[in-house]
Amino acid sequence: MHTDSELIQVLERLSSRNGTGQTAITGLSLYHSSQSTNRQPIVLYPAICVVAQGHKNLYFGDYTRSYNADNYLINSVTMPVEMEITGASEDKPYLGLSLEIDSYLVSQLLIDMGKFDNNSRTLANDIIVSTAINDQLENSFVRLLKCLESDMDQEVLAPAIKREIFYEVLKGLHGNLLRNCVAHHAGANRIAPVVHYIEKNFQQPLDIDTIARYAGMSSSSLHDHFKQATSMTPMQFVKSLRLHQAHSLLLSGNPVSESSYKAGYNSPSQFSREFKRFFGNTPSDIQLQASG
């Protein structure tokens, strides 16, 4: 993608400065940052993500996914990750967008495409991939963004352009990721409210039975559906959110004990043990890093 690309120009015109903005087009969000960021925890939802300018890294477990203006990201599950923006400045801000995967649109496309061969070769264990963006896909995103400038275009054209975008991704090397989203759609629909519940309440005492009661499911059923939709168990999700929150608090200069408590831990020793196992450093190491 060239520095004078139309996608950059449209995003500069439409995106809010230094922030994330949901748009009038369902599932489409825009991103603008005039400075690089340290690694920070976020919850990533199934989406197609594009960087028009700048560079973004995602960290999850032992894996890293990086993407910039030459490629885009496909994420097929809901999961907590760490996000980092590099190379952003006032003169050349980070500009990006994301389009949530619409399982209904994708399922309709799969029906229409069913009689044709597809050469998608996604590895079975891939859940997040970055892959080269082509001119046709980039142009589709430009046209989708331009729909934001007209209420009529949003109503009439945007749904067809979204369908076109998903079609291009389905035809690509990693189209199976969208197929996986459709396959998991029923379970994911039941799990999405549970994910939001955990996000809002992870600092409170939570166990699998409490979460299962909220979900209206048995503990074993919740465990299976949650892991299918997010690649982790409910309590692994709780632990990850707590540890990422504590990590962020420590980097902001909060004391270890306060960070532990605010993140939902009642036992300092358990917190220190799980933190070291998860991040490879002790809470005190991170505190020294923040002060140094």
C-alpha cells in the first residue's frame, strides 16, 4: 500500500483523532493513533482487521501476529491478547479499521459458493493469521468507507460491499477461518454474552458455577462451548483478563499489592505465582521496569 493510497486518505478524513470509533455501518470500526503504544490487553473479537498506515503487533500465548499496510489480519475467535502499535507519530499516525465477521453473510456466501472448488489451505490450528492484502480487497474497503459519507449509500450499498469483502477473504489462502466462524456460530452466539459478563466482572470473585448460572448452562456445557468459541476455558479467560489488568496497572506505577487487589486477586502469593508463570517476570520486575 502506497503512502498516498486512497485508503489512507479516506481514513484520515473519517477517523477520530487518537481513538477508536464504531461507525454507522454495523461491525465497522475505525482506529487512529498519533503515537506508538506499549503492549496493552484487549479482547479481540472475530474480525477482519486492516492497517492503512503504521504497524500493529498482537501477542497471545507464545505467538505473535504482526501486520501493516502490506497485509491484513483475520481473527476467527474471541480471545484476550496484548496489542502494540509501533511507528506512529503526529505527522504519520497509525490508521486502521476492523470489520466484524458476519456469520450470516458468510454462511450465505458458502451456500452460493458450494458448487465451486475452493483452494483454501488454512492450517487446522490457525485461529489468527496475517496475509497479504490485494488491490481488489483494499478497493472494497475504500468503497465501504465512502458509504459513511451518505446515509443512502450506507443503506443500499454497504451490505453488498461487506458481502464482497467476505467473498474475497473466503477465496483466499485463509478462507477456512471464516468457515470456522460459521461452524462455531451457534456456540459463539450463546457465549458472547458470557464473554461480556466476564469482562465486566472479572475483578469480582468468579468461579465456573457462578458463570454457568449466569449463562443458564451446566458447568460442563459452558466449558465446552466457551472453549470452542474462544480457544480457552472460562476460568482461563478470567485469569488472563486479571493478569493483563494487573500488568497494565503495574506499568502505570501502581504498587504490587494494589495491582493484585484491583485485578481481582485476594491472595498476593497466588497472584505472584500466576503472574510469573504467565509473563515470565515477577510483578516486582514489571514495577521496576515502569519506574526505570
